[in-house]
Amino acid sequence: MKSLLIAFLVSLLTITSGVMDARGFVYAGRAWPGGALDWTAVGQSLLAFLAGISLYIGAVRFMQAMGLNAVALQSGIWFVATAIGIAALDGTVAQWTRAQQGVALAVMVGLAWLISTAQEAH
């Protein structure tokens, strides 16, 4: 039961961290409209990144409790969550060709496979 709770916390914190970092990336992409710096977008980006890294540090605590100590694996899980968050928040993925969407999906599946199989090797 305890390991299920820890897995839930890792998932919740990592996904929330990824979504906050995704928001940071989206706001950063809006920081220079027309070549002029938009301080509101800059502030929103920085706050989102601050929240994201704070949540990620908490997630790492629980990842280590699960025995997931490899930094590459920890960051790989965050990367997948962040990439999905950017795709969902930005909305431009719907404008990609089917081939581009397929490659993106294959990359995500590949990362998930690397994360799960590399953990088994430790």
C-alpha cells in the first residue's frame, strides 16, 4: 500500500511539475511579441518555472524512496510530462502533419521504454 501511495505521489508531482514547466515554456515563447519584451509574460514564465522546479524537487524525493536514483531516469520522466504538457497547452500539435505527430508519439513511447527498462537495469 505504501509503495502505491509513493508511486501516486511521484506521478502527481512529476505531472504537475511538467505542466508548470510547460506553462513556463509557453509563456517564454510569448515574451517577445513584435520584438518588444512583454514583462507580464516574462513574470508568468518565471513563476511557472519556479513552481515546476519546486514540484520536481519534491518528486525526486519520492522517486528516490522508490529506488529510482538515476538522474537520467528522473529527468526522463519529467521530460515526457513536460513534452505532453507543452503539446497540450500550445495547441500547435494539431497543426502538425500526421507524420510529425507519429514521430512525436514514437519518441514519447521510446522515452517511456528507456525509462522503464533502464530502471530494471539498476
